[in-house]
Amino acid sequence: MDNLIRIEEIGLNLDADESLLKAKIAEILALPVSEILSYQVVKRAVDSRKKSSIIFVYSVEVQVKDIKAIKTWNVRYRVRRQTPYIYEIKPASPLRKRPIIVGSGPSGLFAALALAQAGLKPLLVERGQDIDSRLEAVNQFFKTGQLNPESNIQFGEGGAGTFSDGKLYTLINDPRSHYVFSQLVAAGAPATILTSATPHIGTDQLRAVVKNLRRQIIELGGEVLFNTALTDLEIKDHKIVAAIFNKVDRLETDHLILATGHSARDTYEMLYRNQVEILAKPFAIGLRIEHWREEINKSQYGSFWNHQKLGAAKYKLVEHVAGERSVYTFCMCPGGLVVAAASEAGGVVTNGMSYYSQSGNNSNSALLVPVLPSDFGSDHPLSGIAFQRFWEQKAYEAGGSNYQAPAQLVGDFLAGRVSTKLGRVKPTYLPGVKLTSLDTCLPDYVIRSLKKALPLMARKISAFADPEALLTGIETRSSSPVRLTRNSNCQSNITGLYPCGEGAGYAGGIVSSALDGLTVAEAIMHH
């Protein structure tokens, strides 16, 4: 099919059979049903704006017998010429040494996969453990509070996204997105991610996907090493010559991809010492808020709250608070868990995680407030890291200095009271929470903004400021606090050094990170 007709906004009632789409398509195009050769659903979304009449909204791509038979056209449909991502590799010259990728998150994995498919036999190194060993370390931390600083929610195979909801939402209009999704499905992700408007894999299924991507890289001639931390660089005449791992292992390379994620603080300190250009950048900090999943479902879906086709309800909120900073929700995890995401001793960090079923009792999201380099108290490029660390240590102290997280009921938080007992919402955070006041865990301007925003958000979702909802602190790793500068060839001020992905400041999520990994890999292929 050279040309497809893309039709947007076809609505079907919740209980309607999807087979009715063909008749709807024919009606929209003013053609007999017999003229419709085939159609494919490319997106399905829930429209719950009218709680009394929730519908599914479809986007489809259609092939008809004769496109000239369509007499009139409107904004709902248009001809779409297929522009698939053609993975054609044409290196300008053979590489003298194999490329090395540091970090096995989405950007590192997809950079390694692309380079392996190009026959360049990349080496992918990861400071943390393989996924199975990493899972044991994470569960041990949840049970005992014994943190492994090299293998945890942040570090290890698959990166921080492995222990998340596995969200694949992106606003990036890039033809390579379909390639990324297709590779994920081929590695075991559910095929529904190809059509859902809010696709997710879930942490349980994502673990298998990551392992299958690793196997594919190895089968294509690549190599993967775990427990291998980048500890230094060897630079000559502003060019990368070699990378030093675990302080003793020297590997020569002309092309080093830095896909280290947003929490590799010691790595960024090492890069700074080696005069790699780094800039402080804005990010956001705040708390995790947990509600009963049932209450969020009722707020979003009304009388259809337990309809079998709808699943756990999602939300995305933002409030521009008069006289304070904006507040927004981030990384919403329907039917999910609040998890311990510390990667350094003496700090408490929270994140959210869901399994594919999204069937947990609670739903949670981050509740964040932007912070700027001017808030960090220093002009140093790594001042954002120091800012994060300071508040994480405050949260650690407030939680009892044992990796329990400080927590407070929403009603008490708004009233300025210390929480002394839980309400209906039971915490999911392990190794546990300590009820207290969260006022000392974040800057005053963040606390003020959150307190003003919560009642305003409840105007949109009635359950949002439920007095018995639970706030758990703190969330500081929403995005990287640094940006590593790079030129049009994706190289830093050090030739052959390629900053990549979320940690380097060029992505914000699984899909955008994977796409940036492809961008950097392509730069190396054609170098």
C-alpha cells in the first residue's frame, strides 16, 4: 500500500463491538462498505469527559479500492503516505575500534542494538547487575533496608525505567517511533502498545523485554558486561582515546556513548574533572501522592468506574498557582506502587511503579514543582546534584535514618499537623513509612506551592485532595539536573564522546531516550 487514508476521531460506545468500525469508516468516507478493502487501528483512546457517556475514540488507517471514488475530503481524514523508518546502514569508513556504550537504559540499549545491527560489534557496559540479580538486590532493599549502591532502582540492566510503569507515552512525532515500538513487541512487549493512546508495558513484562534485547545485541556480535563502572577517561588532544572501568580496566575506543542515566552522580563528577562541558539545568522535585484506585476510577469514569474494558483510570494535572510556582503530576502509576529509589547511602528517594495489570489497590503519581539553577545556591555545573542530595538527606532523617520514607496524610499536610495514624489509604512504599510532617523535607516554596495546588486539583478530580490520601517523600529524580553539551554530530567538546539520553539532558522517558540512542548511533555509523 503506497497510500493510506488516515481517519481520526471515530467514536464507539463502551459496549459496542469493534467490528462496527468498518461501517463507520464507510459512512465517513461516503462509500459503500464493499469499497473498504482493509483497515488497521493505529490508536485507541478513552474519552471520559462526559461521565454519562464514555466512549472509545479510534484513529485508523484505511485502504480503499479506488481512492478517486472519495468525492469530498475534510479535516477528519487525509491521505497518509507511508514513511517507515528504513534501517539502512552506510558507515562512511570502517571504525578502527569498536564503539563502547556506557549504560543499559533505553538510550544505551537502542544505541547498542542499532550499532549491532550495523555490524559494528558494540560493547555495552553497565555498572549494575543483570536484571535477575538486580531484582534480588532491589527486593532485599525493600525487605531489609540494605541498599546496594551499585544495583538498585536506578542502576542495573534496563536502567531506571525497568522499575516503573513502563510508560511509552510520547509527543515526539518521529517516524522511528514505530521502529522502537516494533522492536519492543518483537522482544516480548504486548502488541497493544502499537495502538493504545497511553501505552505501557509494566515493570513485570519490561524485565523480560530488556533481557531479550540484550540477547539480540549479543547474537548480532555485540558484547554486554555487568558490574562494570566507568571510572575515568583517557583524553589526548581533546579526543577520547580510552575508557577506564572499575579503576583498572583500560579499553581503547574512538567512540564512547555516555548513556548513564540521571542518577550517575559520581560519573558526572568524573566527567567534570576531565573538563567535559556540563551545564546545570532545571528539573522538578516534590512528593508522591497515593489514592485508592477505586476512588480515582470513580472520579474519572463515574458510574462506569468498574467497567471491564476501562481498567485503572489515569490522570494528568497541572495548576498554575497564583503567587507560587506551578505544580503538576508526573509519572502517574494506575494501580501501582510507590517504590524506594535511593542510589546513595543516607538519602531517601521515591518513584512510582506498576505491573502490566495495573490492579493494585492504590494509584499514585508524583506531585512536582519546578526548580531552577538559581535555586541551587551555586553556579557550579553540578550544583543541582548537591541540591538533590541535600533534600534527599533531609527526607532520610525525617524517615528515621533507616530508609523508611517520611509520610503524611493530605488532610494533615494541608492543616499543618503531624500525622499520627493512617487513614483508608495504606502505604505501598517498602521498607516502610514513618508518619511525620513533610514540611522539613522540601524547600518552603515547594511546600507552599503544593499546599495551594492540592485543593485546586480537587476541582478537576474530586478525590485528589481526600484528607486520607497519603503523601510520601521525596521525589527528586524526575529528570537530569545536568546537560552535557553536544554539537550537531552529537559529540561533546571531547571528540568521540557522545552524551546520550535522559541523563545527558536530551530525553525524558523510555521512547524519547530510545530515539536519542538511535540518533547517536546513526551519528557514529555515518562518522
